[in-house]
Amino acid sequence: MQRQGTQVKPLSGRGRLKQVGGPVNQERRRERALTLARNHSGGTMRILITNDDGINAPGLHVLEEIAADLAGPGGQVWVVAPAFEQSGVAHCISYAHPTMVARLDERRYATEGSPADCVLAAICDIMADGLPDLVLSGVNRGNNSGENAMYSGTIGGAMEAALQGLPAIALSQYLGPLTGGLDDPFEGARRHGAAVIRRLLDHGDWTSDADFRLFYNINFPPVPAASVRGVRVAPQGRRQGTNFSVVPYTAPNGRRFMWAAGGAQNAPARPGTDVAVNMEGFVSVTPMRADLTCHVSLHDMAGLFEQDIPRETETS
């Protein structure tokens, strides 16, 4: 079956993407943070947006409106998004094969790659002469709270930007029965998105000295915009009994295939987590970074291997 999306042709006159450099140093992080604050206050921000639902997704158009509001009259909004849907690709990058990039309009590009590929294409080639002050990824159709965050291409795009030293935010719109009948199921994100991001730009941690820079994951609750109760900073949660599974089928020719299926998105989660506050009608803001280390276990395991492991006695 032919995929729906945007036909992608190579950019004429462009060379190969530049090699991405090593870890971003602390001085560069501080410089970026100062530039972000200065350009935000002066209304001259350069904002890059991407998503995982594809270049024609309605949530991307919502994010373009949010970004234009934030960028200010002297700012710019650049769009580099996948030509086709990339939901569930997480932080995938296409290093095993070339990624085609097409210029669709001024400051608007599509790639045959993942959201992380889009970010790399932007900062290493398309916007290499003037890097973005801020990277926004979304607005995803469906929540990326709880365990969904681990699979999300939306979050993967923001994470790649953070690894490259850029301030980044992922945005997702939780959907449910109360949003299903709306003319605009993204109205919560559309109405409240810019205000939440402005608060993060003014007061968020953009100068962390950690090896892995912070980025932010915002989820708008599954309620109409007028029913949003506020904003809560919350840790990532996990819904109960919602692990992915696969449903196998046998085709008439005998070949086996399968569909992946997730669990109910309204399943309960630990109180105070992103999932729980979303279900209570609050916008959730979760600070994240690409460090998957369990630091509590590091402390608990500190002396585990201080003594050499005894070798097994050799037997003849």
C-alpha cells in the first residue's frame, strides 16, 4: 500500500550533511541560554519545529501558530518534519542509509527520516549558518506521558536537540472522550501552549551543567481548553497493565504478520505523575534528559565490585 505523505526529492545544490560534533561544552550551553533569553525578550527568536506525525499533520500546524507567537515580529519559524508518519520511532536516526531532504517552501522542509533526523538535518545543514534558539517538537496527536515517552518520536526529536546543546520542548495533546467531539481536538494545546512555553523560557533550567542537557515534555490534558485546570510539574508515570503487545495474523499465502497494540490510555497511574495529573485536567510539564542511569541504584551498588570476583576453579 502506498504511503500518504509528501514526495521527497533531493535538494539541488546541497552537499552532504556535516558531521555532528562531540558533546557540547558548558560554555557553549551558557552562551546558548543567554542568547535564548535575549532573543525571547527582544522578539527575534529563531525557532525550529518538527514532529513525528508528518509534515501535513494538523498538530504541526498548531505548533506553527504557537511558534510564530513565541518568535515575535522579528523572529523566524523553520519547519523540518518527516515526509511520512514516524510515530513510535523514539530516538531513531538513519545512519545506515542516506536521508532525502526536500525544500517545500521558504523555511519549510520535509525529510524521509525520523524527527531526530530532521533536527540533525536542520542544525547541520539547513540552519547551519544560524542555529535555532529553541526547538519545539509536536504537537503530537495523542499523549506522550507515562510509558509512551519511551516510544515517542516527538520526544526523540526534542532529545536530539538537547544532546546537540539546544533548548528543546516536546508537546503532545492527550485525546479522549471529552476531546473527541470538538471541532479542534488540539484546542487545549492551541490555547495554552504559548503561555506554558513562555513560563519555561523565563524560568526553566536552560543552563544545566549536567552532561545531558535538560529538555521538557509537555502534555495537554484530554479536556476542552476551557476546562484545563492549570499546570503541574510532574514526574514521568506509568499506566497499569498497558504494555505493548502484538496480535499475530496468517495471510492467505501462509505468511505470518502482526500488528502492535498498546493498552488503554485512561488506565490508572501513580498519583502526582504526568499521567495522573493529565487525567485530572492539568497540563503536565516533565523535565527530562537522555541519561537513563538509575542513580539510586548507583549509590546502592557502590561497593558491589570492590573485591575481585573469584575465578572458577579449572577442572581437567
